[in-house]
Amino acid sequence: MSLNVAPELLAQAEQGEIQERDFVATVRESLPYAYNLIAGLADKLREGDAEFADNQTPPPSEAERGQLLRALASNAIRGSLERHFGITLAFMNCHRVAAFRPGTENGSTYEKFTSTRSQILNQSPEFRDC
């Protein structure tokens, strides 16, 4: 299961739409490693002039890696985090997450980061089973 959903939020969802802030709070509580990593990248991006901020450090355990994969593999979670932090996310391998400024998805830096060439060049044997 990706998220630990409070019974109240589940009941609300069964009745209709939920507030995105409530969904993001559930993500923060359920996937703290992923949430905090993305929050840190968003802060780093806002603080500087770089075109993107990224993480190249592997998660400390498979549990944290699982959180990251669940957060980025879900369109709902990923989209909510992007809107919440005002960023665009890109992801490669098992842990390299990058935060870009919104609107840069058609720029050369984003295209280079997300290209098939970059994916191939960023491979190593330790990523095979991640």
C-alpha cells in the first residue's frame, strides 16, 4: 500500500473530491523520506540560480527507496507534490530526482536530463536490481 489513509479522508473521498492539501498531508505522513527529499530539492532550487536541483545520493535503505518509487510512479502523488512545491520533477534510475522550474520542460536542460542518452549514461551495475 502506498499511503496510510486516515478513515476520515477515505470517507471524504467516498463522498466526492478531497482537498489537495489533505492529500499532500497524507503523502507527507506516509512517505516521509520521499516528501522530505523533494521538499529539500524545491528549497535548493528556490535558493539558487541553477536550472535544476537534483539528488544523486542513494536512499539509506530499501524502505526509503520504495517510498521514492511509490511517490514518483503515481501520477496523483507526483502531480500533487509538483503543485504543492511549485516545481516540475524528473526522475531516473532508482533515486536520482531532479526539481526543475515549471515551464522549463521544453528547454534543453530538461530534455537532456530526461533523454534516453542520459538514462544510458547514468547506468551502473548497482542500479540493476533497485
